[in-house]
Amino acid sequence: MSALGGPRLALIGAGRMGRALLQGWFNGRAGAISRGDVIVIDPDARARQEAESVGAYVSIAPSKDSFETVDTIVLAVKPQSFESAAGAIAPFAPKGAMLISIMAGPRIADIASRFPGCRVVRAMPNTPALIGSGITVYVCGSDVTEAQAERADMLLKATGEAIRADQEVQLDAVTAVSGSGPAYVFALAEAMVSAGVAEGLDREFSRKLVHATIAGAGALLVHDDSDAAALREAVTSPGGTTEAALNVLLDDDGLQPLVGRAITAATKRSRELGG
């Protein structure tokens, strides 16, 4: 028996996010999970090999015996693989088991229809989870027990922070803000590096400056209780270089309306993917 209150955890899919969860569980960030408590199912030989190298029991496909004691299933496959994964896993999923999906798109009702008898938690992580610095928002189906919700929270915190949302509809905006959000920061980094080069800096020198600046600013946001506006104002001296730049970025057609349109577009696409 594991500290999670169940004898075994099944991880379906050992890609980048699946491996991040696995490493977090085995590193003790989700309580005391024994390697023997986890079974990893993945048709890809390399993914299975990498999961096995950290101590997980792996298999190309589920079986009645291997799933007999499973009470929690984590579905970490790409949305386009959902139907094939459901076809392979659902026949072996124990009734009443909790299923945590980290797929973008499929709704709780869709997942529950393919996994009858399972209680579904839908979660949206982001890629900083790969280094234990992610944030995951999750929502529980109406039949998920509080004990299962607490277990889901513990499992998802293995890759960083986890926040429980009240309504599934919130996950579309969550996907747009935090799920896709790292890409926006990376795009900003690209633009800053190129701008530095245009002003005469060597590209590698500009890259180091930009990456360290963004990492440091992010850390300051996390560790300072002030909101982003206050931190911005603290850097901005009247008539200085920062004010000159912000006059461009915060113009009426500048950063805020641009980001607003981007978030709206991503939220709309998330709704479309969910049907």
C-alpha cells in the first residue's frame, strides 16, 4: 500500500509531461510513493525504457492482472491519441477508480463516456513542470470524492503548484493563460534577443542577458508580495530609459491590447478543441 491510500498508480503515457510527473513522484514531491506502486503503459519502446530506468514497472499494454489493484489512472497522452488510449485502457480500468487527464481539449463528460465507472479529474499543467516549477489547474467531476480530490492535488503538486478550479469552463482561459503562457514568454525572449542584436550586441551575449533578465524577473514576481504593476513602477524612473521603452510598450495599441487578443484567441481555440 502506498501513502496515497491506494495500492497502485497507472501512468498512461511516458512522454515529457508523463516523465516529469514520474520523477516528481519518485523524488518525494507527492508524498511517499514507492516505485513498485506505479505501472507505466506506453507503446513506445524508448519511453518505456526511460520510465524503467527510474524504477517504474512498465508494460506495452495493460492486462487484467497488472490493473487489478489500480485505483488511480493518470492519462498523459496527446489529445489525438485519446481514442486509441481509451480503447486500450478502459476495459481494464477498475470501477470507481480516479482518472486524472492532463490532455488539452477533451472534457470531463467526454472522458467519462470513454471510461465508464471512472471518476474524472481534468487538469491543465504547463511546461515548467519539466523542472518542477510548473503550475497545474484542475477541476473534479461531480462524482470525485474529497479523498480522491486530495490525492489528485498531491499527485499534481509533484511538478510544482496545483490549484483547484470551481468550474470546468475556467480551464479554457487557464489553458490560454498558463498552459500556453510559457510560449508567450519565449516569444518575448526571442524578440528581445533580436532587438539587442539590432542595437549592436553579439547574439550570444544578447541571449545571455535576456535569459537571465527574464529568469530573474520571474523569480522576483514569485518571491515579492507586490503585484506586477508595482514592480514595474519600481524599475521606472521618470525620464529614464525604462520609461522611454514603456511609452512604446504601453501605448494604446501596445502590449496590453495585443496580449488580450492573444489570450482571447487561445481561449477560443481551447473551446473549439473541446467541442
